[in-house]
Amino acid sequence: MRTTLALFVAIVLLASCNQYQKTPSGLAYKITKGNSKETLKQGQFVKFNIEYKIGAKDTVLTSSYGHIPGYMVVDTTRPAKHSFLEIITKCGVGDKVAFVMSVDTLKKLGMIEYNDMFHAKDVINGRVEILKTFASQQEASADLQNEQVLEKDREIKELKDFTTKKGIKTQSTTSGVLVEVENPGDAMKADSGKQASVLYRGTFLNGKEFDSNMDKTKPNNQPMVVVVGTNAVIPGLDEALRLFGKGGKGKIFIPSMLAYGQGGQPPVVPAYSNLVFDVEMLDVTTPAPPAATPAPGQPQPKK
């Protein structure tokens, strides 16, 4: 019985493998057709979802599914190697593509190097779904902006659900950052243009720490000194610090689109990571004005 079952599984797997075709570079792929009878053409702007996984555990390298789709223009003048772009003009809107990339081939092409993630003889399993085409770049850009808004809305909802479940009372900033103000501190807040000296601890929603300067036993840990409103820190943190004065303490919940967003901060912060910061405001001051720069042709100050 066990032998018969194993043979059946082998036959099914073989039949499945036979559905895959190969590109000249050796990329294995299978296209599941949608309803469109037209394939993509040179110069078209395309919206798509894509995902890459690697290893026996199918570790996700990157995925746009459930987040912001990808956008590109079809360019057949620059043929790709060992990529789903090799067969992009075989696809139409609604089509789904499964593909398999060889890490060894990518290494030979100079596209990756062997490391802790990519090993010899590994394969990368990918999938793509063609969602929509646009007549112009302006239409594609407008659609992307709408997707970015939807992504931030999803993240804010996730944070609201998280804080509600935890019984954390927060207030929302204009952009959607949630802030639990444990102690607002002095009346003079860290408004735009003020210099803030801050202790912080950054974690993911699961509590895992990714950065902190709160451990005073570590000699390299110093307060973060930042002039608010100068884009010196991620937007969500910059906005939330304005709720605190000297002596203030609180917890800041930042949607990824107001943090590191779609790209993350590899290898520490994955893409689309909502972040939590415990903060303590040590001081709020007015920074000294920058030294005047002499006009061209004017004498330089003596040192």
C-alpha cells in the first residue's frame, strides 16, 4: 500500500513538472491564463503582485501580496535573464505565473553572491499576478498613490486593533501615528525647530527589540539629539515627539508607511514593519542658530 501511494505521488509530481516550460536562461515557469485574450505589449505600464520564497521552509524573501503592488513599464529592448521578465510578453491581465529560479544561475550571471541566505543548489520559487495595465505613466502614478493610502489605512487599523486589544489608550496624530502619553512633560513641547534629547527603545509589535539607547551600562549608548521637523528621524517619530516636553514619557505606535515602509531597513527591519517606540524626553531646548555663511566675495572670518 505504501509503495503504491509513493508511486502515485511521484506520478502526480511528474505530471506537475511537465506543465512547466523553460526560458533560454533556464528559468522554469508555468502560466495560468486569465480572461484576457491580449498579451502585454512594449511600452505598457503594468501593475502586478510578486512574491519570492527560498529554501525548504519557503522563507519569504519579499512579497507585495496584501501590500502595495509593483509597477513597471514593459521594455523588450532590454531583455532580462533568469527572471519572469523573460516571459512578460506571453502574459496578459489576469494571468498568474509560477516560476523557479536557480541560485547557481543567478550567481553565474553576477546577480547575487552566495551568503547566509543564498546557497549553492538552492532555488527561489516565485509567483506573479498581472493585475492591470495603464495607458500612461500619469495613470500608473495616480494608482500607486491610491495604493499607498490604502496600505497606510490598513496599517493604522492594525495598530488600532492591537492597542485596543491590549487596553492601551492612545491619541492620534494628524498622519495617523498612535501615541500613549504616560507623562506629557513640561509645557514647552518638542515642536518643529526645537532640539530634543531622547532616550528610546524600538520594537516590533511582537515585542522584539531592534534598536535602543536606554541601556546606560553600554558605553556607546547616548541620548538621541534631534532637531524636530528637519527629517532627521522617521516621519512618524518626528511627528509624535511633538507631544512631549522635558520629562515626558510615552509609547509611540508607528505604521510602516510612516517608518521604513515598503523597503524596510535590511537586515534589521523587514518591509512593511509597524513599529513601537518607548520614549523618554530628557530635554527640549532651542538650538543655537547656524553660523552665518559669508556672501561670495566677502572676507572670511579670522580663526
